[in-house]
Amino acid sequence: MSAWVRHLEWKREQILAQHREGMSLDRLCAVYEVPPDVLRACLARWEPEVTSEAG
């Protein structure tokens, strides 16, 4: 597991809630200081139905 993913894992529920509430991927990346590809991969693993709807 990469350091980026470990960095995000402890905030998983908060990130998912913010994403469900409509916070953009760009904004989430800025808040959690991670590259978009890393956050996108985490979201897909944590909640695939949300990321598939988001396109």
C-alpha cells in the first residue's frame, strides 16, 4: 500500500461523505493533498458505484 493510500485510509468515511455531498475530485485532492489519480483509485475501491456514476 502506497504512502498516499495510507494517508487517505484513516479519513475514508469523511472523504466518502464529502464526495457523496458533491465535493469535486479536484477540491478533495487539494484538501487531502493527494494526486487525483490516487484519490480516484481509492474512491473506486471504496465505493465503485459512486465513481462510476461520477464518470
